[in-house]
Amino acid sequence: MEHDRMKQALEKLQIPPEDFRVLKLLPLIYVAWADGKIDETQKQRIHDFAMEHYELGPAGIAIMSRWLSERPTREYVAEGLHDIYLLARAEDDLEVDFSELAGLLSYAESIGRTTAKALGDPRGMSHAADAALHEIARELHVDHGESWGELLEELGGEA
């Protein structure tokens, strides 16, 4: 992939190329906002994950903070997910490994199951969060199978 093309895609999302790593947080953000609101516990977990795993500059931190306080539009998220996939497929990628996509999806599911009332409860994910997770999987071309909540429901538990 040409760096110029990716630079234009990132600029469209108002992400400086040097802070492209913030894009990897978009799946987590999308699931967290799936119900129209974001839980403070989810905000903290996303923030902590970003600080521990990504080297974000001041602009990247500002973008993450904006996403945590204002819900990104579905169109914005779709564009961002598409860009993550393109980065992962690119031969001259910007440190987005294709194998990383399944991990992002898994962590997004974990965020969807995280609330102050249910920290990581497999049955704690809403239908909206589950639908967002399936959408992310489709956009990133990751077959994640069933979520933990779906699996438990299939095995006879209540989701």
C-alpha cells in the first residue's frame, strides 16, 4: 500500500499518520458505545489498554479522549475499520499485523462485557454490543465464531 494513500485515509479521519496506532482502539470504542452510552469502567479499561500497549503521542491521546467522550458516527467507524484492515493487509504496513486483528476483536468483546455491574461476565454483553462485535468481525474479515455469551446461551445458560 502506498504511504500517500494511507496518509490520505488517516487525514480523512483526522488522525495524524504518526498516531495511526489510535485507530486500533476503534473496535473497542465502537463496542463500548453500542448501547448509546459508555460506562466509566469501559472508558478506564480502554484508556489503560491504550497507555499500556500503544505509544500514542499527544494528538493520539486527544483523539482517544474525544472518542471516549463523544460517540464516533457509524460511518466514521466503518471507514476506520476498513483502514485497519487495509493496514493489516499492506506489504509496507505501519506496524499493523494481520494476526493482531483477532486479538482486537477479542479485546473488543471483553470491553463489551465490562460494566461496573458485570466485570467480564460472559452474559453481561448487550445485544447491541454483540451486533457491533459481529459488524467489526465482518469489516476486519475475522471469523470470531460465537461470543462467550452466545456460547453459554447455546449450552443452556441464560444470556
